Amino acid sequence: MSATCSTGSTAGRYESTTPTVGVEEEFILVDPTSWLPSTDNAAVAETASALGMDLQLELSRCQVETNSPVCQSIGELRTHLIDMRRRAAKAAELNGCRLLAVGAPLSGPSRFEISDAPRYRQMGERFGALAAEQSICGCHIHVGVADQAEAVQVCNHVRIWLPALLALSANSRVHQGSDTEFASWRAIQWSRWPVAGPPPYFESAADFDTVVARMVDCGVMLDERMAYWDVRPSCHLPTVEIRVCDVQPTADDAALLATLGRALVATALGAIDRGIEAPNISLENLRLATWVSAKEGVLGTSIDPVTTQRISATELLHRLLIHVRDSLDETGEYASVESALRNKSVTGGGSDWQQRTLRQVCLRELIARAVQRTTPIEPARMDTHAGPATDQ
């Protein structure tokens, strides 16, 4: 949840033949002695600024957010993700805390102090416990498009694949010291907001604007920035923002999601150029499929949003891979993405790692290991043609 609807990780798609891409990552700050969430985000952000990094506050005082620059390639993006995680981790360490990439706090209370910013204070006053309990972390992928009209049509095409992305990205099984038995507990918590989850099918940009304005008028949102759907047009920049994913354990995992997200948008743009309309899948089907993906994750079962038949998440991701293959071939990323997805079908994602690790060690050790995974140790590399790696 960002105080702004879009960030520097945005640009129009016509700067190159492939859409531009950027990523926002939200993190939890934790105390390295107690391993409880630390509420020093303002100090950490101030230190980051002194280090030359713009680190954003989040709704909860135990959270911060990084925003990548606009990137032309996934290799370039990966380098920025590694660098931002390192610098954010350094700012955290200088303030006696650590950076942690999990979708929901692994330990701590059910409610947290709201960040000291006018908008967040207003949200706290309006939404009470809902805001105070919303210390969850996502990975938001921005992909450049021409304008809002095109963004709305792209969202119509992308929405059918949101359950697949959620299953792949699930990284919040453990919460407040317990196994929730949900791969993405973040998605379940997030769904409590009145405008969250998969979006409706919109006929046009005007239709989108009308629906959002109605929700603001009836008081369920402060303004258009609180249209927290899992994919949405930016409210003031020409991008599509894919918001369904949990923050990822590693920078490589985030790069994999960004690769798939950009390929989905590029595939949608191609369909739009050919006059192909997006399938108008019912919102009920998408909500059902999203809930099952949140429950099961990448190693479990999923729901085909079209037929509502149960299939494996692996099969759903295979269908996604086929769907975007032409776009991945165009950027030379198909082989690396196919290899990464094959690996995920065996090792699982962040939530599977959390579950396995909690069975082997105590909660404190789980948190310590998750902190170690958050910040890359190896030197950052710049490879503008390489696809994502994986270190699960």
C-alpha cells in the first residue's frame, strides 16, 4: 500500500519495442535481538535519504518501500532490485534493525502504529482496526502502456491470470508465530478492504472512472488511490500496475515475477492491436480462483477461472507460460523463465520455504534466516539480456 498511486517505476511503452518495467517492494523492519517488528521506519527512511536512496514509508511504522527506476530490461531491473535491497538493509542496520521480505509479519502483535504522515493518519482515523492490522507487504509490477484507455483494456486481458501470479508469489504462510495454513495470508488480509482483490471487467476508461468515482462518493475510499484491485491502471501515469503478488524472498524471485508481468502486458497489447477482446470472466470465478491460490500456493491445487475446474497450480502456470511464450521469445527470456517455473514446481515458493523451515527450527531462527535471504550477498551483475534466475 503506497501513499501514491504510481511511482518512478513507470514510463510509456513506446520508448522501445518492449514495454518498460519497474517494481515496488514493501518490507518489514525487525529488531535483531527480539526479532519483533521495529517501528523505526521514519528514521530508516531518513538514513536512506542520507545514503542517496528514496525509501518510502508505508501504512504501518514497521514497513518501508523501495521503488525501482524505469527499466528497459529485466537484467537492468534485477541489478536495481539487488542494489535497493542492499541500501535499504544498510539504512535499517544503521538504525539497529533489519530488512525482512515476507508478505506478513512472522511475529509480533496483531495491530501496529500507523506511520506519521497525513494520509496514513487519515486512513487510521477512517478505517480503524483495518488500517492498524494492515502490516502486509506486496511486490507491485509497473508496466508501461500508452494511456489510461489502453491500460483499462490491458487489465481486462491480464485479470484472468492473477490467480496464477498469486500462487507463484505466495510468501506469507507464517504469521504471528503460527502456520496459518494459507500460502498467502497477505492476500486473505488484503481482501478485507472494500476495493481489493480481482477487479471487475471494465468496458472503457470512462466506465472505470465512473465506478471509482461512485466508490469515493459513497465513502468506502478516501480517493481514487485506494482502488486497491490486484491489477489497475495508474491514476496519473500511463502504466498498468500488477499488485496481486506477495513481496518476494529474493531479488531473483521478484525479477521472475516482473518478467511474467511484463510478458502478460505485452501479450495483452498484441491482442488489443489485433482487435481481440479480453474474455469477460465473471468476478465470482476470479474471486474463487484467487482464494484457492491464496490457500494452496504454487505446490497445491488451483482453479481454472474459466471453467472453475480444479487443476494443479503447476498446470495453471504452464498455461500462463504458453500464453506469454511469444512475448518471452521476443525478449529472449523464455528459456530462463521456463527453467525457473520448473524449479518452483519442485521446491515451491516462499511460503513453502517458511513451512519447511518452521518445522526444522524455532521461530526466531526462521526470522533470522528469512532476513539473510532478503539481501543478496553476491556482487550485483548487469546483464541487459538475461532473464531471471532463481535461488529457491
